[in-house]
Amino acid sequence: MRKTSFWNHRFTRSRVRSEKVQLPEMLFGYILGPMGATVSSSIFTSILQSYFTDVLRLDLKFLTRLQLVSTVLIVIANLVVGQLIEHTRAMAGKARPWLLLSAFTLSSACVLMFIVPFRGTARMVWIAIAYNLYYAFASPIYSTASTIMISVSTRDSRQRGVLASINSMMGLGVMGACSMVFPMLVSFALKDDLHRWFFTMLGVAVFTGVTIYLQFAYTRERVTEERRIMAGLMGPEDEFEAAKEEQHRAVQPKPAAVQHVTLRRQVRAVVTDRMWWIIMIFYLLFQWSGALKNGTMTYYCKWVVDNTFLGYAGAWGASQSLLTMMGALPMTAASAFLLPLANKYGKRKICGLSLLAGAVGGVIAGLGQGKLIPVAVGVALKCFGSAPTCYLIVAMVADVIDHVEYRTGIRTDGFTMSVYSSLAVASAPVANAAFSAALAHVGYDQHANVALGRAAQSAAVQRVISGGYIWADTVCYVIAGILLLVFWTVEKNLAKEREKFTENNN
């Protein structure tokens, strides 16, 4: 008789029974499930900086200090969370329990910055607490657990590519939709009305909690199960039958036992691996420049774009929606042929060459000097070039995790994905801190009349904003593309490494 436990309850056990990833798991676990968290994250990425400076009118020096200090806390939090996940031994897996926790923590945290009961110094203290509850607590838990799920869902590299791609397509689609709709909502409805901001984000918080629960319920950690079976840790009290255990043991009579892998051993395993460093530096360049671009987009559309093309100098929300659409459409188009090309030519070539093509789009946008049409054309090409990396980066990191395991015998999901999540989550605060400091240095006017458009800010302010939105990721695309094409060689050796690893453990 199956032992009753918390993880066997109908609300907490996995709805997935198949040995291979099937459609319901893809739909609820990797498309619909992460959607709520993506909505809140995309809103914060695109509009939070502007909310702080132009709605709450927080001091720019305070923002710079807050975002820099928070970055340290975020990195520490991600490393801690990664190790907590790595040492979790629940029947539900090691990452899924943390997804369940995130259904409450992330949904609660995402609304707190929009409850603003104070003024002056008290307001800054409240914002500092709320900001870190989201970025240094709730978000690391969710992002690390969610990212790990792809690497532990299956060992099939191609299927991981499918999961990573559909997950990224969902993410980019939702981010694109939010970036098109929310600026219009802000410019024409929310404006600086704090009550409207609160109720809008409360709805986002409820949606986030529900969808994360679906992500928890419709995922399964097959790699975690495999390693538990190999170590003889699965029994009849588990939700998977004991017969399955015996079957696996018959196939693998001499398995390597699952060991308690300390943080020190994980660090040793990855710091000596060149491929690990390459993929992390690559992702750092890509993520940081993207965060800076997203955080400066509203400012660019307010103060640099010539909105008189749309008939009204203050029509920044319409300009931002248009540029977002021009970026979203080519990224959607890229998804139609991305996987076949990646399977044929490899992730390395497709991502590297596409980034170089995207850099050309950045040059076109930069030379447009705020004129909407050439900027839109350049943005479209730039986003088309970034699409493969957005879709495939998680699968590439998962391949590196396998590569390290095959080379050293040590599985580093926890540490690697905590570093990955640190780069993802910390990139926005670092980018925004640098941008806040730059705005303060060149004399950004927080009380400028948006109806005046580009005439409301100085030429120095416009140069800083253009550098953040156009030129930062253009330069980073060139460096990242060359780094990937010339130095990253994991894919071509992965099959042989896996075969050798399997032989050594049989």
C-alpha cells in the first residue's frame, strides 16, 4: 500500500506519468506555467525603472545605491538557493518543491512595490525592502528552480532543445505582448495614479500564483528519478512503482551511487572547465546588454524618438508599442525554422551567426538618430538576430552541465543554474544602477513635460539613453557571437562523452 505523505496528495503530486515529455507537460509545465512569472518580470524589466524615476520620483542617487547593493544580495541569494535545491531530497524532486513555494512568494512580492503608504525617507525604506523581497528572495527561488527543470526533465539533448525553445517562445511572446500593451496602459490610463498601479499589479500577482502552481503540477524530474533509482533511494512509497525501480536496476547492475556533492566539489568541477566559463561569459554579455536595452526603452521612446511622426510629441506609449511589435514579429518568425536549423547545423553556429547579423541591425538603428522608421527597421533585424540565443540558451547550458558530469562524474545543476539565474536576475539591477548613475551625472530632469518629447531633455541625456538602448547590446552581440563561434565546442563532443560515461558506469 502506498505510503501517504504530503507529496502524494492530489494537489501536490505530479500529474505527469509518461517516461517521455508529452504534450500536457509541454503545455502546462513549460508554456502556460511560467507565463505569470514572465508577465510580472517583463513589466518590471520594461517599466519599473521609469516607475521609480517618473512616477514615484525617487532620488537617482538612492536608486543607484539600492540597485548596486541589491545586486550583491541577489547573487548571494541565487547561490544559496541553488545549493538548497541541490540538497533537496523530496519525493517530488529537488526543484519542484521550490516551484510550489514560489507560487506564494513570487506572487506576493510582485505587488509590494506598488503599495506605497509613505513619503520621503519612509517611502525609500519601503521600496528598498519590497525591491529586495522580489529580486533577492522570491525571484531567485523561482528562476533557479524553473531553469533547473529543463536540465532535469530529460537527458535527451534534442528534447531539451524543444523544451527550451517552447519555453523561450512563450517567454518572448508574453514579454512582447506586455511590452506592447503595458506602455499604452501606463501612458493613457495609469499615468501617476498609484491606486490604479496597485490594482493592476494585484491582478498580475493572482495570475502569477495560479500559473506557477500549474508549472509545479505538470512537470517531472526524470534525471533526478534516474539518479535516485541508481542509488537505490526509490521505494514503494514513492509515486512511481517499485517495479520501475527493479527494471532500471536490471539494466544498470553496477550504477554509480548518488553522492552528496558539496558546493566546493561543484565549484571545482566547473571552474576548471573552459566550456562552462565560455557559456557563462556569453550569457553575461547577452543578458546584461538585453537588460539595459529593456530598462532604457521607455526613456528612449519618451525623450529620443521623434514622436511627431505619430502626430503628437507625447505619444511615447504608441512608439514603444510599435518598436516592441517590430521586435516581436521577427522573433516569432524565427521560431518557425529555428529548431530544424539548430538540429542540422548546431546551436553554436545558428546562435553565433545570428548575433552578428543582429549587430548589423543595431548599427542601422543607431544611425537612425531617433527617426522612427529606421530605428524600427534596425530593431527588427537586431531582435531577429537575438532570437536563436533567447530560444536555445537554456538548452546550451544544460548541455554544458552534462558535459561537466561526463568529464568529472559530478552533477552541477544547483551551482550552475544558480550562477545562470544570478546573471539573469542581477543583470537588471546592475544595468539600472549604471543607467541611474549616468542619468544623475548628465542631469536628467525627472519633472520634464512628456508632451514636449525630445525637446524636454538635453543632448547629453539623449546620448546616454541611446547608448543604453541601441549601442550596448550591438557591441555585446559582436563579442558574444565571436566567442561562441570560435571557442565553444561542447555540441560536437557531447554524444561521445555520454557514451564513454555510460560505459564507465555499467
